[in-house]
Amino acid sequence: MSAPADTPPVSPRADVALMEGYHSPQLDVAVRLNTNESPVAPPAAFVTALQAEVAKVEWHRYPDRRAWELRTRIGELHGVGPEQVFAANGSNEVLQTVCLTYGGAGRTAAVFEPTYALHSHISRLTGTTVVTGDRTDDFALDAAEVDRVLAEARPDITFLCSPNNPTGLVEEPELVRHVVATAPGLVVVDEAYGQFAPWSALELLGPDVPLVVTRTFSKTWSMAAARLGYLVGPAWLVAELEKVVLPYHLDALKQAAGRLALDYRPEMEARVASLVEERGRLVAALTDLDVDVWPSGANFVLFRPRQRAGNDVWQALVDRSVLIRNCASWPGLEGCLRVTLGTPAEDDRFLEALQEALS
């Protein structure tokens, strides 16, 4: 006889049982601006080229285990060799592999909240103890708080996020350099939105520097459906990650998609430029409404209604078929909401709905 539905026959780890998964609502709405995707598809020529590439895949053979050609192309993009590039199924799997390699039982990861929730979530999933530092009231990193956390916790991994998600803040170069110079372990700078920002921690990389910078194809390359991400770091570190990741983790079609996307760099840069311009227009419009707005170096904007609860405004937007990210209950982000940049028409629809929701 099978066990009752409310009594599972086996139990997960005790710490996993207490966790909540990472979720973003997927609702049937006319305007979806909640997951920081690109509002436009990749070039039609890319799709055509990928369709042709499908015919070349030897489906009865395993893919290139090291994804060497893809890594070579990514390395060329950043001026490094393929031995300095590690690619995986989205930047989240990249982060997971880093935690499996340099975290784990008896090891510690440091995060500075509010920041990307998966930095702490993935750390805990891999058995890594998480220590948390606080940001200032305007969500900036505080040098004294950073020094306190590094000195007291001696973390094996220190996570930074620039532009920071969900606040949009670009970390100051001098402070990132300070963290890299003083952190006792590995520093991970998550640059999922790095192409939208005025500077990159890639310039701080070096053969003897325990620093990696993570990127994704999901945002600026308009390839969220592909789930492809990577990091750039020292060759000795990438070699350690290759020991840990599952064999043949990147399928042949995904490797081809990543290679082909890099043939369309001018189109990607044009998309980024147009979104940066649209970001300025959206921020200017928000400042005319009854909300507090924070500066952003990403493809999203964080804001907080002044007179109405964030939860209520979020629901009012959903009622008007506009979905944004509800951060109102997140620690340090009380009442805040985050909107992804869409097309001008989508952003106009959002602004019109927001005006109605606020009134």
C-alpha cells in the first residue's frame, strides 16, 4: 500500500525541507515585465542560421564535452583564451558549479543584501554557510560593512552583483577593487546585466587574482530560452570547475546557438543602446509619478509607491494585465517593485496602468 499523499515515503535533507524555491510568477497577461528578459527577439538571420545548424547535429553522438569551440568564441569576445572560460546551462549553473567547487560543508559564502536571491539560495543548496552583510539605505555597498564581514566571517566565496539585482545599482570600481584585494577567498562578480553598465570587473581579472566574472546570454543576447551562461576567470580556477560539472552538460544545439549568437555582436550592442535610451525615458516618466525611483545601470528599474502598499499596486497592475516583479516583502525592499524595460509600447502600457493603480 502506498503512503498517504501528505506523508512522503522518503524525506529530503532537513535544511532543504525548510527552504522555499526560487519562483517568479508566470501569469497570462498582455504585458510581462517581471523577469528582465530582452523585449525583442534575436535577429532573424540568427534564427535562420541556427535552423541550418540543427541539420548538422549528430544526434546519436555526445556533444563536445568541453564546449571548446564555444569557449574559444566567448574568449575572443573578452580577449582571453578558452581555458579561461567556463560555460554552463545559464549563469545559475555556473554559480552552482562555483559553490560546489569552492563552497560546501564547513565553508562560507558572503552576500550583501538586498541582492540576487540565488547567490544565497544556491550556496545553501550546496551546503555552504551564508553570512550576510547589509547595504546602506540607498542600497550601496558600505566599505566598513564589507570589511567587517570579510574580517569576521573569512568567507571562502564573496558574491557581488553589478549592476545589482534587484536594485539596479552599479558597484563603484574602487570598492570592488578593494574587495578583490582584501577578500580571503574567491570573489564572484555577477554581471548578468554587465553590458548595460558603464564599467566591468573584467578589467580586474589576472592570472593570480582569485576573481571570476559571470555573464549570461539570456538578457542582451535575447536568448533566455536557451539557458546559456558563462564565467571568465583564471585558467587554474576553470580547470577546477571542469572537475565538478556533470559530463556533457552542454548539449550540441546550445553550443551552436551560443557560437552563432556571437556573430551578431553589432545587433546586440544596438539592442543594448536602445534599451539604455528607453531606460532614461522610463525613469524620467516614473519621477513624475508618486513613487520613489532608484538609479539603474541594468535593464530594469526599482521603484516604491509612496501612498499605496507595494502589494496593492502590484495586484492593481496585474488586474490591468501588466506583470512586474513584486519585491515588496523582500528583506530590505519593503514596498518595492521592479519593472523590466520593455518595448516603448509595453512601457507606455505599464506607465498608464501604474498611473491608474496609484490613483
